[in-house]
Amino acid sequence: MRTTLFLLTVFSAFALASCRPRAWDVQHPTEQEAAREELERFERLWLNPAHIAPPNIPFERREQTDEQISVAVRPLRPEDADWNTWPGDAARLFNNRAALLFDVEVVGRGSLKWVPEATSLELNTEGDPMRPAHAPDEVLLPLLRAALVQEQWALKGDLVERTRAAGSFRAAYLSTEPARSPLRGVVAFPLRDPERHVIALRITVAVEAEDGPHQFSFLY
């Protein structure tokens, strides 16, 4: 609920800023320069190639099956995703510092539903599980905030255009709505420490089927 309210606030502020005539704005040069430097830092950290070591794991598809459901996962680097391409070297939406991603496919009978509350990712050791973003806009919030700053201060750049080009990522994200088989989509785990070197991970995917909950764990 808090995430939904925050997203509505961000989108409302962004819409108001976009509709406001720039000719009416009187920008203070010092504050405008501070905003420009802030956006430059954002682009270096969030959009430019991350140049951090990837997880030392095989980036391969793995599959598990029980009597009712089959689940397959494959690790995915954000900078390698088709929906994240942009002219030049920078990523469209976020680089490898932002999150660990997985392509997920669920096949089974009847209605199926991904359960993010019971889905988790453990890095290097057992315990202290990370939770996934329930919706794609949770991962996009830093970009949305930066685009709002750029618009408010009438700064040159393409951050607003990037937010408008995020539809393919939103469409690719695994939905939490019940649907018929197969379920396919991307799941993102926002990184607490992008510099942490990952040598092993375990992802647990939770699915609600007509016969009840199912969980599948994959060790890399």
C-alpha cells in the first residue's frame, strides 16, 4: 500500500512538472548547478556501464517439476536485456548495479499466480533472504525521481524520454495477477550492496496454484 501511494505521488508530481510552462520558472544558478551535478552522479552510477564483477555462477536455464507445476529460471544481467538497450553505451533504465534479474517461466494446470512475498534470493550463504520487487516501477523509482529533477530544473537530457520508453520492461515483468499457464516474466531483486562479489546464490520461486502453494529452490 505504501509503495502504491508513493508511486502515485511521484507520478502526480512528474505530471505537474511536465505540464508547467518552463518560461515561468526562475532558476537559481547555484541550485540548478547542484541539480545538474546530482543527475551526472545518477547517470554514472545507474545508467553507465557498471563495470562490477558479475556473479561467479553459470548463467544457464534450470528447471524443476513436481506433480502439478514446472518452473524454470535463468539469471539475466540488466545490461544484456533487450528492453534495456538505448543509443550509446548507457542502459535505457538501469545498469547491473541496480538489481539481480531472473527470467522465470511457470507451466501448470489451471490458474497460476506468482507470490512475491514468498519468493526470495540468498547470496553466498544461507539466511538473510532478499525479496523481489513486486512490480517493475519499484525498480524504476530512481530513474523516475531523476527525470522529475531534470524536468523541474529545466536541464538538458533524456531521462524523461527514458521513463517513457520503459513500457517494454513493464510488459516483461512477471505479473502478480492470476493467469493461465504459462506464466513468463522477469523478476528483479534490488541490490543492497552492488559491490558485493557473489560466488553462489539460491533463488526460491513461490507459485499459488489451484491445489495450493508451491515452492521451487534453485542453487547456483
